[in-house]
Amino acid sequence: MTTEPWRRGGRAAPSLELLLLLLACVVACSIPVVRAQVTMFTGTVAGRDITSFSFPWFDQDLIKQSNLTFAGNTSIGSRSLQITPDSLNNPQVYLVNQTGHIFYSTPFVLWAANASNSTPDGRRVASFSTVMKLNLYRGANTSVKGEGLAFVIASGKDGGPPPGSYGGYLGLTNVSTDGLPTNGFAAVELDTVKQSYDPDDNHVGLDVNSVHSTVTAPLAPFGIELAPSNATATGGNDGSNFMWIDYNGTARHVWVYLSPNENKPATAVLNASLDLSKVLLDNKGYFGFSGSTGATYELNCVNMWNMTVDVLPGGSVPKKKLPGWKLGVFIGVPCAAALALGLLAGLYFMKKRRKQVGDDPSSVFNNAIDFRSIPGVPREFDYRELRKGTNNFDEKMKLGQGGYGVVYRATVAGDSGQSMEVAVKQFSGANTKGQEDFLAELSIINRLRHRNLVKLVGWCHDNGVLLLVYDYMPNGSLDRHLFGGKDAPSLDWKQRYNVVAGVASALNYLHHEFDQTVIHRDIKPSNIMLDSSFHARLGDFGLARALESDKTSYTDKIGVPGTLGYIAPECFHTGRATRESDVFGFGAVILEIVCGRRISCSNPAGCSQLLEAVWRLHGAGRVLEAVDPRLGGEYDDEDAERLLLLGLACSHPNPRQRPKASAILQNLQTRSVPPLPVPASKPVFMWPVPLGNGEVEEGEYGEEALTSMSHSGVASSDVTSSSHYAYASSSGCTTQNYPVSRELHDVAERDVSTV
């Protein structure tokens, strides 16, 4: 655990600094070195109850503590876990035919019977994500390599590697036990020696109770070589790779990603079915590593390890108890010095921190969250680099501003060392919503990989200052081109059509192609960015939520967040965000792109003015009159009609009548497919949603939802905005939290009656 640097923004008197430094030295000399540097966090992130731990490196002191359990010929060296020995002695004695296990000492509840959200078999299985940096290194043994390393989920951690488990058994099984269900483990292996049952000597595999993998994938097609012969200890290629493992407990499926750098690839090297509830001998499991050498050898090292696991019923992490004498040493010895340090500096630092982070005790940032523990988290920027890149956050570098904070243009050093332009989104440290948006974006968008989504380059959390770093979009936001005034650059027809198709592709990815269903909840022109080629990039995931595979909606406890005109009418009755409500917002965007007019946002009843106008023209057979006159007639009539009808279809008052994102994308990409059918007049909004036989559906779109949600009097909390830039909210329509109430219900009904 490292000590925080001195706060920015002023210095204490020299005498106070000297005294604090002296007391810090006393404390440092009095306490044994316990920099285990493991950080743990248990809480709720993006709607999930999780526990996470993070080892950014490994110190020798971990061997003396209880965080990790070591077995076999394991050790810690060079700030890494050595799963098999690292020795300069005779390799034939010390390096060949070796095995080792290192496990996190605390078990996790990985499945629960008869739990909420369980599947038809009555079991709910925990999801988890982990990222690690692994180093398989031949050293002086450049001619051959062996044997490999595995990440393991095991029923137990004690006992160590089985006898005779060296060589191809990777410390997991031996000739007698391989394949037995009583082994109770699953493992992802990185294998560097070809056995008779292996595809080659450079592959990843999924092992279940046996080293005869159920699924394997050669790594050569991905440009990855394990333990390469040309690796050097000090050069640019040291044989290291990052490995991400994402397990979805609801889908009972695992995905494995590998990369020589810290950027998570879009494509998994291995994905396979895996039901841990049928593998583990109990409902608890241990996470860790196993490795081996054989007649040939290599170093099998873990340089870094972060882990996040869902918390199931009975799955709270127990706190370790220290023996009495250690407790006395750890508390008694520094007590006097710590007391003096607190008396002198406590008020000073508390006052300063409150100014930077805010006084809200419920703020997640008043807890010690290590954001590096979030799986797949991108590069962490140094605050000084971002301050320098923005010219000390100069007003001239400002791109936009919203309720969360400000967006700046910056120049920073890229991975190759060359400078690159980025957009730095600075959240208001004292704004609790800004903090929540920061955490939501960091925990969701860093896992998404799609050409029509804005790319998250990195992040920074420094003394209450929260920053996200994105690719810079030179053409700004879509609303700037649609509603920026006479002097704003306008888009031609081809560009507009491509923007619609690009956003549709991104929406299809979020709804149907990503591991989890992601609901964006704030699709509008100001959140759609345009790159140098005017290709669309959907951004601003502050309101986004990732759903488990057995969920179809998300309910926000503070009301209905979003922007009037883009919020589907049923949301004011259920409080739930769904894929259908995202499609409604996209429909509004399509109409704005084609018509060049903004959705009215003065009040709920006035938010359908553009929609009503287009629908009336459609009913009169004159829908093309809605096309933006600034195009001067330079557009394709069939494509324009296709987009306008698509916008109306997406805006259907009945959520069940709206097309899915996959159907939208097909309609846009395949011109031979006829436009979506749309009734000549706008259907009347009815709630609850009726079924075809005239009955009323219960549940998500029925009476149950209405009675449970429509009377909750949640106060609204406005988030103002004044920006035309894509990383900020638009100036014309503000993102707010709207109450789910009978009053708003009545307003919506009056809007319908005017049709």
C-alpha cells in the first residue's frame, strides 16, 4: 500500500512540513515493512455487487503474510510471482521437472442454489473478470522451452501440486488423477510444449479436471508467441503478454484475450462454454496459478494480477484476523506517532480534501477504490502530463462543458512515443453524479471494442480530480453540424446516411453482439462524435448500464435519466431502460439528421413536435417534404424515404412494435430490403401495453410495472449543459433525472390527445 503524494494547491508552513516529515520517519522506522500492496474493494459498480483485488506488483513480504498461499517450488523475485523456480544454479538440478501453485488465500462463493436471478437449473453462478501480466521467458535456454502456465479456478488450495505433475501436467494432475471429476478445477492454460493431444507448442486451452483441453486455440494466427526465442530480459520484447479472462456466470461462458501490450483486443483467442457449478466440488472456489517445467524449462512468472468477482449470497469477503502479538506490534508501536501526526495534520488535510472531493460521505471516491483493479482498464495517465497537455487546463483548450465538468483538447505522448491529440474529460470532483458517471464510463466503455464507438485511451484519478482521456474527434459532435447555426459546417446527404448507419452498427453491437447487453440511455446528437472522415462514434457512457444475460431492463432508483425528446414514453411509467427505449432515442436522432430540426425539449408534452410533423406528412404522402432544405434537393429520394420511415418505426409509441437494432442495421445496409412498414397515422400511446387478444401484459410493459413504479415521487435533479462538443451534453436538450409519477403520466396522456 503506497502513501499518497502531497496534495496540490498550496504548502503548509515550513515548520509544519519539517515536523510532519520527522514524524513520518518515526512511523516508518517503527512499523515493519508491510507493503503488501494488495488493494481490495467490495461494493456496487454499474449495478453489480462485486469484490475486487489488485496486485500491481508483488513484494517479498507477501510470502510472510496470508494474502497468497504458496506451494511447490514457488517464490517471489523481481517483483513477480515465480510459479516455477528462477535460479542461476545448475538447471538440471534446480529448473527441470519442477511444479508450483500460488493461490489467493480467500475463497469466493461462485454459485448459489435457489438465489435470485438463478437459471432454470436453480443455480446462480457468479461472473468474474481478471487481467494479468504474464512472462514466459526462456532465459539462456534459447533452443527449447517448457512447459507452461495456467490460471486456475480450484475447489481447494491446500496440498500443493500432485506428485509427478511436472511436464505436460502443468502441476494440475498426474498420470493417475488426470480426468477425474474429483479434481474439481477449471484452468486456462498457456502451453509451450506439444503433447500428443495438443495442436502445437504455442496455444491456449481450457482444461476441466484434465490437461486434455476441452477447447484449444493456436496463438500463431493472432501474432502471439509464448516464450519467444528472441526475448531479452532488458529489451523491448521480454516475452510478456497480458491475458484477460471474462466469465459470464449467467451464460456459463468464458472468453480469453491475449495481447503483448495493455490494450485489450476486440477478438477473443478462445471462447467456450463452462459451467463452474458442475465443475467445483462445493459452491466455493479459489483463484490462482499453476505451472511446471519438464525435461525442458522456462521461467513462468506473473508480473501483475487484478481480479473482480460478483458477490453472491453468502459471498462477502471475510476479514483476516492478525495474531495477537502482530496486532500489538502493528497498532501499539506507531500509535503515539500516528496520534501526533493526526493532531497536527488531520484538520489541514481534511479541509483540503473536502474542497477537492466534496463532503458527501456516500461518495464512492471517499472509499479506497483502486481503479487498476477494473478488468481491462486502459492506460493510467499522470496528472502532470494531462495538465501540461492542456496548457494547465487553459480556457483556450476547452472543447465543451456540461453538468459533469469540462472537456479539453490536449497533446500527450502515445504508446510509440510520438505525440497524439486527445480529448480530456474532467469531471467535477465535488459532483457526486460526476463521480458516478466517471465510474460508469470507466467500468463499461473500457471493455467495448467497435469502430463506431469512441475509444477510451486512458484515465486519471488524482487527489479528487477525475479525468477520462478519449480519442480526439476533429469534426466535433453531430449536433454542431445539425444545429450550430448558419456558420456551422453542414453535412451532405452521403455523410448523413453514413452517420445513421454507423450509429445503428454501434447500437447493434451494444444490444446484441457484446458479451453483455449494454443500454446506453442517452442517445442524442451531442453524444455522437464525428472523426476526421465524418464517421460516427457513439460516446458518453455515463448513463450506460451493462445487464446480465438474464436481464432485459435497468431501473434507476433516482428517476428516469436522459433528455426529453429522446426518452421513450413507457419509461415515465416503468422507470426502466430497455433496448427498446434506446431504439426510441435513436429514432429521434434519425429524424433530426434527415430533417435538420431539433426535437423540442421545453416540456414532456412538447417533445414530439418534430415526430408529429413527420408522421402527418407521411400520412399525407408527402414525407419527403420533411427533408432538410439546406440540402438543396441533393439527396436520394428512396434513401431519404427509407430513413424517415425508419425514424418513425423506431419512434412507435408501443415499445414492442419498434424494430430491433439488428433489423435496423439490415434495413440500412441492404437496399434491396423494403423500408420498414409504418402506419399512416401515429398510433395512440396505450398503457399498459395491450397484447394481441386485447388482454394487458404483466411485467415489464404491463400493469405490474405501472402500479409499482408510476406513483413514486422521485424529485428531479437537473444537470445543466452548455456545449456543442461531442464529449459534452448539447446546449439545446439537457440530460436530467425525471420523476416517475402520475403527474407526468397525465402530461403524456394530454400529449397523446392532441394528435
